[in-house]
Amino acid sequence: MFFILDRRPSLWHSIAGDPNVLRFVLRSKVHRATVTRTELNYEGSLTLDPVLMQAGEIFPGEQVQVLCLETGHRFETYVIEGERGSGEVCVNGPAARLVQPGDRVILMVYGLLTEGEQWKWKVVHVDDRNRVTRVERHGLEKVGSGV
């Protein structure tokens, strides 16, 4: 039996360090927020307290991924502003069938960065009434440097 060792660079090596490559990376997340209500008969979206949006640098109309800790469901929608200081996390439209008030969710937003760009993502921690308790920054010196 013979084995051939392929010494050609892999695809990974051919794109590593290429400044033209864009990477889809975590920009920020709100960790363990509590769903305050659901509205099935609505166009669809996620209504958030602007305090949470500001802490997580989440913009109105921005895509957000929602992960429900109770059901395991994951879905994407977009964000609209709720009442400031309300602690509101309301899931609207068809996604309202995937969660219930009281469920804990993780909200994540992503961005595109070029290879070698410096970045840190935010983690917004909240209490059981969705009030910000602390904000942490995590990340790497450069995109692609953690491999």
C-alpha cells in the first residue's frame, strides 16, 4: 500500500491573510434576555428596548439571530425599537410560535470584516428584567489570528 503526501497548500492557506476575503463574525450578543411577550398577528420582527439595542450596538432594521434556551429554536428576524427602559423583548409574527414569555434567549448580530482587521465583540449581560448588568468585550487582535 502506498500513501502520497500532498504538499500543495490547502484552500485554507490560500485565503489566510488575503485582505480581499470577508469574514462573517460575531459583532455583539445580548446574553440570556427574557422574552416579555409575543405578538403572532404582526408583520414579524423583534421589538427591543432601545437601552438593550444601544448596549449591544444593534440598529433598527438590523438582522438578529435569536436562540431560545428553553426550546432550542434558532431563527433570524430584524429589530424594531420598543419603549426605552421597558426591558421589552417581544417576538413578533410567525416566530412568536417558537418562544413563550419567560423563555430565555440569546440575541446575536454579525458583521463582515476583512482578514487582518482588528475587532472585539460585545457581550451584554442582563438580569431577569432585561436590565443591563455588565458589558464585556472579547475578541482577537486581528481577524483570522485565532487559528
